[in-house]
Amino acid sequence: MSAFWYYVFTLVFFLFDYFILAMGLNIQYGETGILNFAYIAFVALGAYVTGAVSMPNSVGTGQQYIFGWGIPFPFNLIMGGVAAMVLAFVVALITLRRLRTDYLAMVLISLSLVFYDIVNNYVRLFNGADGLYNVPEPMSGVFHLTLNAFVPFFALVTGAVALILWGVMSRITRSPLGRTFRAIRDDPDVAAALGKGVFRYQLTSMLIGSFYAGVGGGLLIQFGGSFNPTAWLPGETFVVFAVIIVGGVGNNVGLLMGALLVETLLIHLPAFLPNIPGHPGLIEYIDTMVVGVVLMLMLWFRPQGVVPERLRRFPQPAGELANRDGHSVAPPEQSHYVAAITTDDSEPKDAQ
Amino acid sequence: MTSFEEPAITRQGVDEAILSCEGLTKAFGGVNAVNGATFDVPRGKITALIGPNGAGKTTVVNILSGAMKSDSGSMRLGSTDITNWERYKIARLGLMRTFQLSRELSGLTVLENLLAAPKVQAGESLFNIFFRPRLLKREERQNIERATEILRTYGLYDLRDNRARELSGGQKKLLEISRGVMASPSLFLLDEPMAGVNPALIERIGGYILDMKAQGVTVLMIEHNLNIVEKICDNVIVLAEGRTLATGRLSDLRNNPEVVQAYLGEVINAGTGH
């Protein structure tokens, strides 16, 4: 396989992986209104756990890590997702009951920093600052894949996982549960006044989103074969935010578009460009700045994103009278009691 | 004019109370917003909660709906002690409310605002979403039919696919009330439902409230428009300085010197007494 196709499939992998990550953050932020500024910590935990459970026992590997059970794909990936859910459960219990919006965001980013420091310094957990490496390539042995063949193979596997998770997410967001999430996003007080246990639904949203984060992280470590703290600096959360804000909050198609524009074209494509002579690494800094500028421009000029959240229309009930434009031809019904309280003979008018 | 039913007047009256409050207090810093409010709301009637600005009416509604916790006192909804319960648990017992300033679910369509209202839906369970799709479909169809009927009644049907944030102030009032109706309340707290709307709409809203009563819903409404209070309310609770000053029919309370001094005189002098 030529270097060109190697690059293309690498970009395809990141497109699908960040689509998964964006779906996870979108259900938390775009659908339920939880400003999860610690999102990258859930991605990282998913990556570490997926790597650590799929690697052999750490004795003799030159690394220190927990687990080491040699669990194969996709069970290792599921365990990564579940680990992120467990962390989300603990974090939600601490934060969601009492904190909202900006205060919640501040606490979450602080927790992210705490988690980062723990993983970075407590070497016996996930090998500290060196991180995990030599993580087995999933199914390489089964299909006897070379490195060149593994990249397109795993990009397509990631695409298949993304497709399954997209189907699951679409089903959730189109259901009454998704509607309740959006009701809580719009006004948690009103949702509570309608009998919705806001904490329970926020917790559900956190768990679902964190599972996606963990799976996305698990795919990352299996694709690259390694993962260390430089891959999940707390600021990485904002790249995922940029994906969903640019693409369109609350719209799964928009998320794919955001993953394409931000993660694939702005962040990873420039990494394959030749270095600027005399300034190695400068392109990386420039593309981070470009992401920031694009994010600001989108928030200023098109806050709804490239593909905005769509209106959810429902079919009219059977027997509904409708004209060609789809509007009711029947006039609004009046209360039986309007006449009783009308002070003059004028007909009640429509609301102004 | 229809003839209105005889009102339930007092705490000692014969009507069964759906809601009973005893000695509710709530202080903000050094200010006693509610200072021992005690009253009953008779089942199946329309009761107005009136009083001067700062009397503690909205705070009382916030406490009753669970949006605030009282410092002391107790309240019962039917036979259940709901003192300082969480909001959603109170709502699930059938107590719905509207807000002084309309609060729509702005990103949802008008129809979705109503569809979000039923308190417990099978479609809010992950298990049901993936393993009981027929149940979901049936429930959703029934909810859409009911919501459509309510929207037509409230004159919002043609706006059903508009985002709620696009509605006018009066339409938002109607949306909020119709959303509460969709939740099938047994007790509906309306916080100034006529505030800031035109006279024709005031009449319509008054009619809708009477409709609710006819369907067995108990209504407790904060209202400054005494004309409408006199026409549709069976009972009036006057609140002043966080205390219950008097209860009864408005026509009787007009002769109560305490009430006149605390509120009615102010309203009449201000020329807003209609």
C-alpha cells in the first residue's frame, strides 16, 4: 500500500473515531446540557483500560500497569467503555446533584486535572508519564495482517463500530428519552416541574456519553498501539467541543461533518504536510490556532453549526383535516366558558 | 353569564381540601418572605391567591411546587405529607405549575413541549427503547393524538412544528398552560396567567381555567386582575407580609377592612381594580 493510502486510511480512522467521541459528548452537552469539560479524561480511561486489559501480564514487559489479562477485541473495547461509565457514575454523584452550568464545568475540568496528575504520577496504574505501549493490534494475528494492511483494516473496523453506535444513538435521541434530555437542556426547572427526575436523566446521559468516550479511547490506543498523558492534555476536551459546535450541536449528521472538518481536515491533515523549513513542529501549533479561530467564527456567525439541530416533526394523527399546505382547516376550538366571562359581545381573538 | 357554583369559603368549610398548608415560613437573609402562611385549597375549585407585591405569593407557589424548601411548616397534598419533597416527586403526585414569566422549552417544537409533559413515559426507559418498540409506538401515537387535541383547543395547532422560542408572549402563556394540562394535573398552580396579555386573551385563558375545573382539575392561581378573579374564582386567599390575611369570596372580602387596607384599597386607588 502506498504512503498516500496509508495517510488516507489514517484520516478515515480519525474521522470515525472522533465521530464516536463527538456523539458521546453531544448527548451530554448537545442533548442534555451538561458542560462536561472533563470529557477527555473519560476518553483516556477508556484507552488505558482497553490497553491494559488486552496486554499480557506486565511482568517482563518493561512496563507497569494493572490488569494484563490478554482480553481480545471487542471485549477489551467494551471494558474500556464500561470503565469510563464507572468513572462517570462516581463523577456524576459528586457533581450533578448540586452543580449547574459554569460551576459544573469548573469542577469537571478540575477533576480532569486531578485525574491527569494521578495517572501521570502513579506509575503502577498505567505506567505513568511513559504510558502504555506495545498494545496488541486487534485481530492482527487472526487475519495475519501486516502493519500496512492493519491501518485500512482497523479504519474500517472503526467505521463499523461508529455505524453501530450511530444507530444506537439515533434510536435514543429520537425517542421520548431523547426529548426529555432536550427538555432538561432547555430548562431543568421546567423539566422537574413536569415530573422529570433531572438527576436520573442527567446521570443516564453521562453514562451513555462516557461509554462512547471510553470506546473512542479504546479504539485510539488499539490503532496507535500506545497511549500516554501527552495524548490527553485537558485542553483536548475542547477539540471534541469544536467538533460538535462546528458540525452542529444536537445533530448526528452534523457531528460527522464536524469530525471531518475539525479533526480530519484541520488537525490531522496538516500533520502530513512537510515541515516549514527552520520551524519544525510549527504546523502543529498553527493548526491548533486555526481550530480556535474557526471555533470563534462559528460561534459568532453560525452558532447552530454547519448542520443545525433539525426540527422534529410528527405525522398528523389519522383523520386530521389538512389543506394542501398541511395546516389545519379547522378553526381553533374555543373554551365552552369563554362566553361566560366575556364582558362584551366581541369574539375572542387569537393570542398576540 | 353562567351561574357559578357556590364557593368553598373557609378553612373550616365543608369542602375537602386537596392541599393544606400549615405555618409555612421562608426567609431570605433577614426578610421573611413567607411568615406562617396557613390555608387550604378546596378540591375541584378555582382558588385565587392575591395580595400586594412582596406578599410572598410566588414564594408560596415555589414552596408548594418544591422549587424552594420552606424553613418551617408543613403541607399536604391529599393525604400525603409533601413537606420539602423534591420537585419532580411533587409533580408526579399531580401538582403542576406555570411560572410568572413564561418558561417554554425553547429548543423543542410546540408539539414536543406537550409531548414532554406526561410525567412517566415508557419511552423514557432505555430497555423499552430497544426491546419494546411497539409499546413506544403506541404510547407516542396516543400522546400525539392528545397533544394535537389540546393544541387545537388552545389555538396553537398551526404552530405545532415551530420552535417554542419563536412564539409571542401570549402564545407562550398558552403553551405553558396547555403543557400543564397535557400532564393531567390534579392541582394546577398558575402564577399570574393573565399578566401581560391582551384583554381578549385574558378572556380565553379564563375560559380555559373554567374548562379545567369542569374536568375536575383544582386550580390555585396568583392573579392581580380582580375582575377575572371575581368571575371565575370560587375562593380567594389574601396574603400580606407572608401571612394569610383572610379567605373567602372576593365580594365578601371587599368589606373586610384589613383586606381593603392591605391590598384592595391599594388596587382600587391605583385604578387597576377594573
